Amino acid sequence: MPTAQHSTSPVPLYLLPQALAEEIKKYGDTIAEIRVRRTIGHNYVLKVKHEKRGDRSD
């Protein structure tokens, strides 16, 4: 299956668990990889690589 990538907007450190849970709910077991990158200050961006489903798009 082809893969796609989705990035979140920057979230503060204390909200990382909630942001990660939301991405898991959204993409479920199609997730292939999750990367967490620190931006300015204590903000982080989640990059989620997932398999594309037939009718789903970013």
C-alpha cells in the first residue's frame, strides 16, 4: 500500500500524550512510523507516516 505523511501543528510538551492519542485514533493500525521533533521552546511536532486507505486523504 502507498504511504502518506501527516504533521501536527506544534504542541507543548505536556500535551504530547493527548496529541499522540488523537493521531492513533485517527489512523489506527495503518501507522507505520511516528517521529517527534522539537521546535522552538518546549513545543513539538508529530510526523505520522501511515498507509493510505482507499477513500481516506490528508
